Amino acid sequence: MNERIPVTVITGEEPTTIEVERGANLRDALLERDFPVYGTVSQYANCGGRGLCSTCTVEVDPAPEPTHWHDAAAVRFGYPRLSCCIVVEKPMTVRLLDKHVWEQVLPRQLSPD
């Protein structure tokens, strides 16, 4: 029997909980359910989930340990994670991000101290 894991997906302010098979790739699970992982251009021009183009970024909580070099760099420097590099092993919340410049996430504005 395949175990199903709850994944809460937030697009804008609207949360939706989906059931994902344990061990599934997060990017693939989101795309199968028509969630907008990519922006308007990168939905056509992307690396196909190989962790090379950085266009499938998401925020994940709790964030799993990275298994891919790019994802490890994202953790180290505080960038969003690549959904193609995340395997669903336990419940998580995923926030889909607005893509702006070549379908990338704009840096957050730091507030003055």
C-alpha cells in the first residue's frame, strides 16, 4: 500500500491540501494537479526538473534537508527551494511564488534597522 502524505499548497492567500504519494517529486506532484509552479515564460522554457534552471522555486515549511547542490546553496544563502529537488516524505506546506524577472523571484526588500 502506498502511503499518501498531506501537502498544503498556498497560491496567493488560498490554501489547498492535496494528498501526495510518499517519495514523489514535489514539482511533478504540483504540475500533475495544475498548480502554477512556473511563470508565463518558464512553463515552456525550463530544464524539465533537473535542477538547472531555477524556475520552479517555492517556499517549503518544514524545509527538508537538501539533496541537490543547487538546493543546498539555496538553503545556505536563504533563497527559495527548487520544487524539482524536493522529495515528499512528510507533511509540508508549500507556498508558490510570483515569478517576475525571467520567471525568477525578485529579492525581498530588506527593512532598514
